Amino acid sequence: MFGLTLSKILFTILVVIVVWKGFALVGRLARERRQAEALRQRSGGRPKAASSRGTIELVECQRCGAYVDPREGCHCERGRA
């Protein structure tokens, strides 16, 4: 009546395994996210990598008025041709 063949049985087993592994992956990612959030709250908010980066004070270009990184300088000469 239903015609259970070996290929249908194997396909069903494959689908069950994929769904099972998918739920395990989602559970593991949720657990890691909770652990990371708890660690972030204990350490004071920001991760160390983000807080160790310095800031750059931009300066205004005298020629075009754009604010640029003083180490790189303004590129207003390239824009005019």
C-alpha cells in the first residue's frame, strides 16, 4: 500500500539525523551566547578587544572643509581634475 522501499527508509533516517543535528547546533549556539553574555556582564560590558582600540581625532581640511585623519591627510586634490 505505501510501498516502503530501502531508499525511502534511508531518506527518512537521513532527515531525522539532519533535524536532530540541527536542534543540537541551535542549542549549542544558544548556550554559547548565554555564556558569552554572562562573561560580558561580569567583565563590565564591552569586550576587551573593542575597548583597547584607540580613537582618532579628526582635523578639518583648510581647503575643502572635510574632516580627515591627520595621519593620512586630505584627498581633495585627487577629486579635482
